[in-house]
Amino acid sequence: MTDKDLLNNVKKLRELTGVGFKDCKIAIDENGGDIEKSIEYLRKKGIAKASKKMGRSASEGLVLVEENNGEVSIIEINSETDFVAKNNDFLDFAKQVSKINFLTRGNLEKINESKMKNQTSVNENLINLISKIGEKITIRRANFFSKDKGKNFYYVHSAVEKNIGKIVSIVKLLNTDSKDLGQKLAMHIAASNPIAIDKDGIEKSVIDKELEIIKEELINSGKKGDIADKISNGKINKFVSENTLLNQIWIMDPQKKVSDILKENKVKDDIKILDFLRFKVGEGV
């Protein structure tokens, strides 16, 4: 290997791993100029480098869903930039982890310990990917919907491939087999982002905080006494309606609520929403 080739390989290795010149040169020398073997050689140094990247913000990435025999899993994997989220290495990693997520039923601890195709753990592969790509990458959250009781339906928004997108929503329904209704409800959830099925599902602390904000706004605007209380009650009722799934305006017909749609589609027993979930890439990061 010429000195020029050596320097070019060292430079490339530094760009891929973020490791210093001296360590990269040793790695290249020890591995006959092979970049992939040199990356493997630098794994431990890559771990140290990756840990520094963990302080940065990762709010891009993908949400992936798996479905089999009526059961559905969902997982969000984040990167710092959307460019990396389109990287083939990132995509391959995310797809493998999504399948593992289904098998581990949304258990993050088990996911990290599970073996991937190369027979090393998800966590080890994650560290290597961070070192190679040079961005913070995190497996942020996961969940699993079993086929117990109701039926599961899901919707993928801004899909980049089948079952991979930027927003994924899942809904579990009782007393209906209608795929059309289930998918439309999942689409509604993706668009309207409810925080609970009904008022009972909203934590008291959330209501209290919203009421505090409303009252402070009213006081600052000069409202007092009974008028302020009356306006506060009206605003908090509106907050509940806008954020509870059953009370939201149906996205496909502004004259109806979600609860109306469930009644219209009833065949024998009342259709009930047992659970729902919505993952949007980077939301809350």
C-alpha cells in the first residue's frame, strides 16, 4: 500500500467512525487497509465515541410496524437527520430490529439483548452503526398489541416502504371485523392525535394544568369572578372534546363525532375502542 493509499484509507476511516488519526492508522495497518475490518477493530474506540454522541438530539428516523396473525408491533428508531434515516445501513438495521420487536412483544430490554443476523446483539450492532454513520441513533420506544379480546388495525402515514413511515397508529376494536372502519379510525388517530379514549382516560394532572393555564390567561385579560369561572369551564370542556377520541370531530365528516361513526357501524353489539397508540417520529424528543 502506498503512502497516499494509506492516508486516504485513514481519512475515510476517520470520517466513518469519528476516531482519531493515530488509532485509525493503527487499525488500517493491522487490517491490511481493509475498511470494514478496521471499523470492527475500532469497535471499542467506537463505543467511546458513540457515547459522546448520546448527548445530542435525535429527532428524525422511522416508525416501523409488524403484523402477523392479528397481532401488531410498533417501534420508533431515531437518528439526528432525515438523510441518515434513508441510509441503507440504517434501514436494514431498523427492519431487523422491527422483526425482533414483534418476537419480544415490545420489550426494549429484550430487544437490545437479542441477536441479529450477524449473531451479535442489537445493542452491539447499534454501537457499530453509530460509529460508522457518525450520528446519534436510538431505539426510542416500542409496543405490542396482542390479539386478545378485540381486533387490531393500523395505519402508516408518510410511508417510505411498506409498514415503515413517519407516523404509525394502531387501534384495538371490540365487536367489529370491519377492516375499512378499523383502518379509517387508525387514520383518524394519526391525523387528530387524541390523548385518551374519553375523559376518564385523561390524567387529572393534565386537566389541572390546562385549567391553570386557562385561568391565568383569563386573569391577565382582566376577567374576574363568575365570568372567569364560566369561561374556564367552557374552555376545559372544549379541551376534553378536542383531545378525547370518542368526542373528536370525525376527519371524514365534520358533522359527526367518532362516537357517531361507531354507532352507525354497529351490527349487533356496541363497537368499543379498547385501546389505541400513535407514534410520530421525534415527537416529544
